[in-house]
Amino acid sequence: MAYTPQYGPGQSVVAENRRKQMNPNVKLEKMRNVTDEDIVLILGHRAPGQAYPTAHPPLAEQGEPDCPIRKIVTPTDGAKAGDRVRYIQFADSVYNAPSQPYQRTYTEAYRYRGIDPGTLSGRQIVECRERDLEKISADLINTNLFDPATIGIRGATVHGHSLRLAEDGMMFDMLQRCVLEGGTVKYVKDQIGTPLDKKVDVGKPMDAAWLKANTTMFHSLVGTSYRSDAEYIEYIKRIHSLRTKYGFMPVE
Amino acid sequence: MADAEFPQCRIVTERLLKPETVEKILNKLAVIPGIRRIVINGPSIPQKVPYGPARGLDNPHSGKATIRVGETDVDLKVQVGTFLLELETRDIVSQVEEACKEVFTNFSFSIKEGKFMRSTPTQVDYAKYGPNANEIMLGLVDPKNKTGPTLLQGNR
């Protein structure tokens, strides 16, 4: 019988959301329409319309060595063209943000090729070839993986994911890369904090009910508590017990 | 040593505050007689971008504002989320709570009595102020900071 991945345990809505995000057969919901040009502006790696700078000649011109692995693996568009490796980094508030660092890494690893995600406690970075990055970033920003208020696109100085939200519901950002204006969030600086010539609109913040129903984070005060998910507790206890006993005798 | 007999209380709000709200609550607190010292706390908002490729660029931020408390201008350098108060008597706490209820209408807050300010000098305090430090300065401002505390005109 063919193996069907389960993606993760749990009966709660949080567990279900985690599985939906990870499962590449579930289409991510499109929530907003940030243009490619605007995404290039937020990323800040090149000017919109500028040709992609390259790190090496295109693979077709480079003369590849005779290698069985290269025959199996099709290069991504960015790799084929010899693009530089660039990044996007997110900080996700603990107050019911739709995604969170570990979840992002799992999701991206299941859904995209040619990426190098880096997971940290308060931020998650994903590196890949520049033109692939722009496509992936568009997915990460325009779908239900993103909320303009509780998720920040922050290349440096990311502090804020575990702080209380501001009065207007925005996550703290010491560089204030985005501001809430007339009900929509606008980026006024790129991800590293350089001011932008024009404001980039990333849409309305989602309301508290949507966030609670779509988050992939447990939170006992503002969301679903971890203890309320019996299956998750059972799973974590099993993992804990196996890891504890592993050095002695790895059998159940 | 600071006199540890003065009661202290801490106000923590559910949300980090806008400068306008901070101005409103501080003006309410400033007219309550018997508050000796107030410390406002929160995550810092730097003047310049501190890290990364944009390091050294100016950092425009709406939280970095000058507010007016009584007749005095106060430069905010943090996004305020906590207030520490030192009081002359404990009965003022109810007046402080009343002031908070009037200002913090859209979100909750908690007010707690206890000991929150430093009463003995740290090594850094000692290096800055020497052995005869003014006790009222301890725990009030960061000793490494060049700007001192703001003095509000007394109301009696």
C-alpha cells in the first residue's frame, strides 16, 4: 500500500491548519494581490525592472560535468539562469499569526524546490535563487500564510514576535517597516529598513476571529490551548519518552 | 540606599501604547498628589538602524515622539507597555487605578502592588554615581544613558 503522509498529529483547529499548510495537495487560499513589482520593492535585493544579477554563467553555457545526479535533478529557473542566492525573512507574532517558523520551514520544504530555509525561535528565513525567491515570496505574502498586522517581513532587527501587540493591532517593530493607514497596512521601508520611494500596500489586517480560526500556533490566552488537544499531548509524550529511553534501549 | 518603605505599584497594559495614550495617562497621573517617581518601560526604539545592511540610517518611527506632561516635554524612546510608580502612601493606588480605567478603555490592564524599582546600587550605578549616589536616581534611568530623568513641577 502506498504511503500517505499524515503531516502532523492533533484534532484541534490548529493541528488541522498545520496539516493544510504542509500538504502540497491543498491549494493555499489567495487572500490579497500584492504585485510582483511591490514584492521586489519589499525584498530590496534589486530595483524593479532591473535584470537579475548573476553569480555564475547560465548552466547551458557553463558546460556541466557528466554527473548522474545532474541528470536526475532538473534545475530550477533561477539555477538554470545562474541567479544570485537571496532571501526573505518573516517574524510571526505569537498572537495567532497564521504561520510560525517551524511551520513555515515544513510548509516550504513540502511545497517548493531549491530552497534553504533557516528556522529560528522568532524568525524564519528562506534562501534560494532570486527569481525563484520572488515567486515563492508572492505565494507566502498573497495567501493565507500571511497577515499584514501579525506577520512582519524583516530582514534584520526582527525583535517583536513575542511582545504584546500595539493598540492598533500591529506587531512591534523597532524599525516600523509597515504602518497601518486608512485600514490597510503599508510598507514604508524594505525588509532591512531602507526607506522606500513609494508605499507598498499589503492589504487589510485580518480580524481576530479569522486569525483564531486560521492560526498554526497554540496560545492558551488568545487562541486554542495546547492542552486542549489530547492527541498532540499523547504524541509529544511518546516522542519525549522515546527520546529519553533512546540511549538505553530504543524499543517501545 | 533608597528608602524601601515607600509603596510601589506596576501598571501593565494589554497592548503597547501609542504616544498619545501615554501622554493622556501621564497627565492623569501627574495631577495625583503623592506619586514620587514614575518609570515608563517598553521595547526600545533606536534613533538609527542598529543592525544589518541599513545600519546607521535614520529610523523614522511614529512611537518616537515628544509628549507634553504637565508643563514639561518628555522624549519617548520606548514603546510604552509598563509603568512603575513609587507612591508616598498606599491609598493612592485606588486613584491611580481610577485614572487607568478612564484612559485604557479599549483594552485591559493590570495594576499590582509590590517592589519593582531597584533599591541598592549596581556596579554600573556605582561607576556612574560613586559611593554617595542620590537614592532617588537608583532604578529610575539607565545609568549608561546620557539623558537624566524628567522632573515634573510639583503640585503642592
